[in-house]
Amino acid sequence: MSGTIRRGDTVTVWPSGRTTTVARIVTWDGDLDVAFSPMAVTLVLEHEIDISRGDTIVAGDLPIEVGQRFEAEIVWMDERPLDPARVYLLKHTT
């Protein structure tokens, strides 16, 4: 979650690649013209698009970067130490 979004901005939903515009930015206190991270908002889109858990909304119609390698700092919160020889599942974009 990062950046700023405005009513009328063009957005693309991945992995579907469908593009639309932001019709409304809704909050408990009413609609906004602009929202930014870490605000909790609901985006109402101009077109009905099925957006599911794990999908990503990006500004404009630019493709997102897809890769198989990444670099991260991890906070390990298990009593057992991390084992570099073990396979772990990483859950992201949820």
C-alpha cells in the first residue's frame, strides 16, 4: 500500500489487466476527493470488476513488475530458528 489516489484516476487491476477509473472514494465520514496510505477507504470503480483477495490495484495502465526473485527483511517469530535448508511458503498481497 503506497501512494495517493484521487477520484477520476485511472487504475488497472492485476492479474486481470482490466482498466477503469475511480468513481468514488468512500469512508465512514463520507466521500473524499483524495486518499493516501495508510487510510482505510473503499474505492468505487466506474466499471464492475471482480477484484479478489490477492489482486493488486495500480495507478494508470502500466504493467506491474513480475519476478521470481526478491529481497526482503524478515522478522522471524517462531521458537524454532529459521533453517536455510528448509522450504517455506511465503504469503503475500493479502
